[in-house]
Amino acid sequence: MTRVIIVRHGQSTYNIEKRIQGRTDASSLTPKGCDDATKAGKALSSISFQAIYSSPLQRAKSTAEIIRSQLATQVPIILDEQLVEVDLPLWVGMTTSEVKAQLTADYRTWKELPHEFSMVLQEDSGTREHFPVLALYAQAKQFWQEILPQHQGETILIVGHNGINRALISTALGISPSRYHCLQQSNCGISVLNFAGGLGEPVQLESMNQTQHLGETFPSLRPGHQGVRLLLVRHGETEWNRQGKFQGQIDIPLNDHGRNQATKAAEFLKDVNIDFAVSSTMSRPKETAEIILKYHPSLNLQLFAGLREISHGLWEGKFESEIDQEFPGELERWRTIPAKVQMPEGENLEQVRERSVSDWNTIVKNAESQQLQLGLVVAHDATNKTLLCHILGLSAENFWNFRQGNGAVSVIDYPAGSQGYPVLQAMNITGHLSNSVLDKTAAGAL
């Protein structure tokens, strides 16, 4: 496995002024940007890196240098042109509000149809139509194709920018350029990808856009944000999780460790202004939600049957070794082509998707109609992974691309309302469980 940790540069002078940076090198780190880079370095200090790659633009390069100063081993920083920011030459230096006011139609296309957005550039040889997001995705793919073969089985750090980091994560997982704005990358936010091999081989997004090391529970909402925010939580550990036994819709309760994980999640969320809470009808997420809601006693927990775990049918109550014996080859198919597996006397992922997405959409619309902003949703591993595929426009084939630790929290925003694309702000936050940027929760079966 190749572990890749991706960090966005610290706050820059252009960030403060809300100016478009693109590939200009006129922007440098602010004192807060330097301080946050130090915090990111401390959060990563226990990890041994074999290489550090950085964009050559000074705001990223300075961040990489500050992070490296906090690490135990001083590896060289390799400056790579493939890590420069999205190229927006006609907008560089303008404020976002200027672009909105002066180039309204272009800005709308950029926000709503980023894969179709283009700029006509005047060059010595004539005019050229430039597609910034499509070019950025091609750049990210090229980076992966060049770098991954060099670091098989190693751990590397990448320090880049908002746009290129989104493109790196998206090309690794197969997320469409049309969803460019559906991933958030905060200044000095930390994301973790695990590659089985090269680009196109299995990859797992272990976590995305963690900001707890910066003193932020979650990535902050954009000014003027009015949409619904949902906190998607996986239930705490059960005894069957620990043993590696498939539980599915058998109603196994939390074990003591699972209750402790739920308690830590509760402490992590105690100062968050939760407006409403929902859970799967099963006891393990329901108890997890009830423990979290001890800090929010005025809220009633609503139960949704569509959020329950996948039915593993005849696999339930069995260990992997038993399933392998009774259903030869099926477990391997589940691990490699999950979308094509029909659980014997149980469900397939399309059935899980239909019921869970239906309830999820109902939850978002109910919150909108009642003008509630922030909701807690507690469900299960397979359910959460299916919902994450839906949120990012992926099919069930991408089911294994997402990690969901017991007691982990993900953050999903609807800045354009229920009719617009959701934004994955952060995924699989587990720092409250282990005080590490890496997910230390038990792996276990579903």
C-alpha cells in the first residue's frame, strides 16, 4: 500500500483579500498561514515520510518547508510543476465579488458547470480556448501516473492548492470534473489516500479535509451559507465488529468500546449547534445517537428504516472463513466488484442505495422546509459508503473507495439547497477517537 497524505497550503494574503490566485506567485503566507502550517506539521510529526512533493508556488512551498521543520526525518522537498493551482489567467488578482459582478454568466458556468467552463486566451499564434478544470484533471492524472510507481509501499506527503488537491482526490476515485466544487479543501486541511498500486487500481479515501489540528471541529461554513449541513456518523463498535463477524441486519448492540467511541463522538460534538437528529432503526446507531444527544437534551431522535445496514442474508452471523467455505468465490467478488454481488437471501447495493438515498433526500428536504440548518445522521458502514457514493455522483462500484471508522464523523453541506449538488466538506474524521490524523478504529466486517 502507498499512503499519500495531501495538505493544502496555509492561509495566504490573497485568501484574506478573497482574490483569485490561480498560478500567480504574488500571494504569500499570512502569519496565521505560517502558524497553521506549524500545527499541520505537528499533527503529522509521528508519520515517517519517504518523500515530500510540493507545488513550486511560494504559498505551498513555504507550507511544505514549515511542515517539514516539525517532522522527525528531514526528507528533501521535491518541487513539481504538476502540483500548481488551476490556471485562471483572465481572473487572477480579481476579487470573487468583482468576478461575480463583472463576469456574471462566466462565474455561473464556473460554479454550476465547471467541466464546461472555458476562457478564450490571446496567444502569439492566435486565440485558444482553455478549459481550466479539464486541464487541471489531466494534470492531476499525469502526476499520479508519474509519482505512484516510484513510491510503492511508501508514505509520501503532497502540499498543493485547493483546486489541484480536489483534482488529485477526484482523479484517484473517478469523481467527474462536473463535481469539481463538491469537495472542500481548507487551508492546512489534511486528507489521506491509500493506493493498492497505480492509478486505476484499488484506492481508498481514508479521510478528507481534517481540520481538528487547527482548533476547528469542522471546516467553517462559507459566509452567507444558508443550506442544510448534515453530520454523518457511523455507529460505535459492536462485539461482532471486533470479531470480524458479518452482522448486517442482525441487531447487535454496542460493546463497551463502542459506547466509549460514542461518548468521545459526543464530546467532540457537544458544542455544535445540532438542530435535529436521525438514526437508523437498529440498536447500534440508535444507542450511538442517544449517547451523542446527552449533550443536546432538547432534541428528539427520529428513526428511519431506510438507513439500516445492508442485509447480508445467509452471510449474517458468519466469519469470512465460513462464508468462503459455504459460498466459494463470493467474498472475493464482494471485495472487488461489490455492485455485482447479490447477497444470498439478502440485498444488493442498488437496493441499499434506493432506500438509503430516498430517506437521505427526505431528511434534507424536511430540514429545508423547517429551516433547520444542522442535523445529526447516525447509520452504518455500508449505508454510509453508499450515501457517500451518491453524494459524489459515483456508482456502487466505488463502494470500497471510502473508509468509515466506528464513531467517525463526515460533514456534508447543501449550499445550493436540496436541488443543487451537495459538498463533502470533511470525511471520516476520527481524531476524537485516537488523537491521530490516521484512522485507528478497528477494521472489522460490516
